[in-house]
Amino acid sequence: MAVDDPKTVDVVSVDRATSEVILDVTDHLDWSDQAVHHLVVYKTKAAKTALPLPAPDTRRKR
């Protein structure tokens, strides 16, 4: 699972203090010669792994 596998999320973690979900992308590709291609790979990964997020709950908690 890496940046060049657009169908998977590499690492999912949760910040226990804030309950935020963090999605990480691992990257093993060489940036030295094909930076533009590398950015296309990142864009593809981001588009394929984006998760639909529900609207935040704005109701006041009592």
C-alpha cells in the first residue's frame, strides 16, 4: 500500500484527544526526475481515497 496504489488508504489513525481521523499516504517514489508525474500520482490517490464525510453535528450538546 503506497502512493501508487490509489484504491487503498495507507494508514488510518485517530487522535484520541480531538477524535480527528488522520489519513496518511506513504511515499516511496523518487522525486528527482519526474516531479510532475509524482504530483499526478498524488492527485489520483487523493481523488480515489477521498471519503464522503457527514456534515458536522451543530446541535448543542446538553
